[in-house]
Amino acid sequence: MNIIEGLKEKGAAYLLVMFSFCLPLSQRLSTVVILLSVLLSLVFLKKSKFLFKKELLFLVGLYFVYTLSLIYTENFGFKYFEQKASLLAFPLIFFLIGKKLSKNTTEKILSFFVYGCVLSGLYCYYIALTNSISFIDGALTFRPQVNADSGFLESSIRGGNHFFGSFFSSLHHTTYFGMYINLAIAILLFKKPLFRNKIIRLSFLVFLSIVLIQVSSRAGLVTLLIIYVFYLFKFLSRLKFFTLLTLVLISSFMVSQFNPRIKKTVDNLIDKGLNFDNEDIGSMSQRFMTWDASLEIIKKNPIVGVGIGDTYNELKQVYRQKRYIYPYRERLNSHNQYLQLLVECGVFGLLLFGFTIKNLIVRRKSRDSNYIITCFIIIIVFNSFFESILNQYSGLAFFCFFYCLFMFYKSPTKILKKDIQYAKD
């Protein structure tokens, strides 16, 4: 019987390792792993093995706030229960098997997430190459431009190059792929023992940094800069820090000039400031329009929002009134998680999300892996200004999974007294 129980425990734990590996690679496969994890973790539904963590209740609470918002929405749909299921699934999994996660397993979860990101980057190169290579009149031709009439730089600027932007990021939206890569880079920087071979670790760092440049997520690149600066600040003397910071800033400027999409964004901000044209299709202009429309709705419904089912219809009305053509045509959401929550659920949803960030901040103070948690906080908080990360599976599953993991994270070198007490129970 003990052997069977041991196999169940290992199976449940290693499904989490598999999920961390699959998340950057496949939404469908990672979803299947979640379902298997829920089913197997239910095997441990025994009071003596149940570890209660009040921090996970904030995710559950957010799920029920979303659900309650359907009461006063005109467009009720069961699809919303499924869309937000990660808010229930991951707390359930970690409530039931969190106590069984060994320090070795938690480290494997982080390392396999890095492997998944590296493999997904290689896959993006494979797709970009296969889409760029063709035979014309019997001759092998390499043409990365999506539009044959465009030059390489022009195609990169306009998002029509297989090696840049959304065409290159073939597995995920650029923002979410950028979030994954940034966390993987943070793990490589701050958890060196997981990758003891320096050549492999440095190769992964360089490779993932280059991939992020080609993904062209501007929020992702700014986040990457913050993470590198944070790393330099923590581990170098002040003189070396400021010297290398100068080099990093110069390198970042050169990268911004090399990356056509980023260069265009910077040039537009210099020329136009924060102004935008109603018919502009630029990503920054789109965000200004969606933010403006969201604020209009929030002013009228500040407490409970308009309900998750009516959010887009309300936004669409404002887009039509203000003649925001592209957001109306493309059915854009708020493109800001804080505004999105206020529109959907009002202040209650925003407060619950804020408490999860607060819990991460508190947790980082009690672990030697607080640098990883700090980087995760930076990734979530910063990217939430530019994307509604809880409205897409790629963002929601990423946030819920690593939030729960860090609430249960077992350090190999520093274990709190309460963790020792749990082990004795």
C-alpha cells in the first residue's frame, strides 16, 4: 500500500514538472496535464494530508467574483466558467498535494520550465525557416518577408517578417511569450545551481535574450532590462554596477535601433508624444484608445463593473461613439489588467488581484529564492499595464501556476519553522 501511495505522490508531483515544461510549448498539452493533475491530486483528499494555505484563497475568491459578475450581466455564458478555470484548478492541486512537493521537485519545476522555453524558441526558428525557404524555378530561395514586395527592414517594421514579432512568436502572443522568457532568464540568473554547466547556462541566457529581441514584445524587452539591472545591482560592487549599467543602457539603445518595430515606437513617441489618431493602427495608439474607453466605463460603474459577459459590448459602444476604428473592428479588450478588472468586476476584483501581489511580496521576504519571486512580481505587475493577462489562457495559467508554486516553494537551503512543523504532522 505504501508503494502505491508513493507512486501516486510522485505521479502528482511530476505532472507539475511536466506542466511547467509544456506551458511554453503547447496550450492543448498543458491543459491536458492540468486535468490529469486535478484528477490525481484528488486521490490525496484526506484530512491528514491536506495543507491549508490562505494565500491561495485569493485566486478562488477572484474566480467567484468573476462568477458573481455574471448575475448582473446580460450576456451570460458558461464559457466564462471554463475560461477562468485555472483560478480554481491550481489552488485545488496545490492544496491537496502541496505538502507532498519536495525541494527537489520544486527545483525541477523551475529547470524544466527553462527547458520548455528554450525548446519553444527553437521551434519558432524552425517555423520561421520553413516559412522563409521555398523553391522558385528550381532554385532554393530564402525570403523571410511575408509580403514579397517588401524589403527586409520594411517587413520587420510593419510586422510582416517571419523572424520578427507575431509571425516569429508562433506558439504564443508576443506579450505572453515575452513573460515566459523573462522568467526563464531570471531562473538562469538567480538559480545557478540548477544549471551547473556554465557554458550551457550562458548559452541559454544568450539564446533566450536573442529570441526575446526577435519576439519584439516591447513590454518584454523593458522587463528584461529591469531584470538584468536588478541582477547587476544585487551581485556587483557599486562601481562595477554603474559601469555595467552604462553598458547595458548603451546596448539597449543599440538593440532598439536594430529592432525596427521598437525603433518605430520610440520615433513615434518622440514625434507625437502621447497623442494618437483615431484611425491609427499602431499598437501604442490602440492601447491609448482602449484605456480611454475603459476609463469611460469605469467612471459609470466603479464598484461592481459591468460584468464579465457585457465587457466587450460596453467597450464596443464607447469605441463606436469615439470612432476608435481599429479597436472596434478587432474586438480589443482593455489591454490593461488593472482597468480590465475594474471594467469586469469593479474594485472587488482589483483588490483581490492586488492582494495576490501583496502575498508574493510578503513571501519573497522569507525565502532565499526571493530574487526569483521578485522577478516574477516585476513581470506580472509591469506587463499588466499593457495586457489583460488574466483574459488569455497563456497569461492566466502562467500567473496561477507560479503564484501557487511560490506560495509552497521549498528552498533547498532555507526552510521555515512552520514548514518543519508541517513535515512533522
